[in-house]
Amino acid sequence: RGGAASVGQATTSAVVSSIFLIILTDSVFSVILRYWG
């Protein structure tokens, strides 16, 4: 309920979480493929 500032902060943290999750998933897949290949 803090207006635009809190909305921006929530959006930023959501974007950071998404990017972190994508990088983590990508690393896991590359490790799996390295062992399989």
C-alpha cells in the first residue's frame, strides 16, 4: 500500500527472483547434459 514506490520494489524483486531462477535452472540443465553427453 505504499503507492508507486512499493509497486516498483515488488516488481524489481520479482524480476530478480525470475532471473535467478532461470540462471539456476540453466546451470542445472547444463550439468545434467554434460554428464549425459
